[in-house]
Amino acid sequence: MPSNLFNYLHKYNSYLRLYFGKVSKIINKLLKWIKQYSDEIYLSFNSDFSKYATKRDKEIESLCIKYNINFFKTWCHIIYTE
């Protein structure tokens, strides 16, 4: 791994962005930013049953509808075998 991650990613026209804060505010900013560059956007995210996740998913769905973004939720299933 290179010692300077920024320069390494920049060489491949890529960036690493880290966001902290309320998920709905971050998603809102990202969707507004992405909409500048594309009219057709697809967003996929994992869903679960926790109270926090249910609220978060509803907020994300509302933002997708607001910005006319295609979205779908997936359910992750882990199969353990011996």
C-alpha cells in the first residue's frame, strides 16, 4: 500500500470521502451533488429490522423520491455451513 493514499487514488481518478453526522443529511448532500452529473441514478442499500435502521431507511427512501432516484433495498442473509 502506498504511503500517500490521496496521491495513489488521485492517480486513478478516484477519491475516498469520509462523512460524519446524521445519515439523512449526508445522503441529502450526496444525492444533490450526484444529480448534477447524472439524471439516472440507482441507489441500493441493505435493510434490517432494528428501530434505527427502519427509521433511517424511510428517510433515505423519502430523499430518493424527492430527487427522483431509483432505489431498492436488499436483505443480507448469511448462511453458515459446517
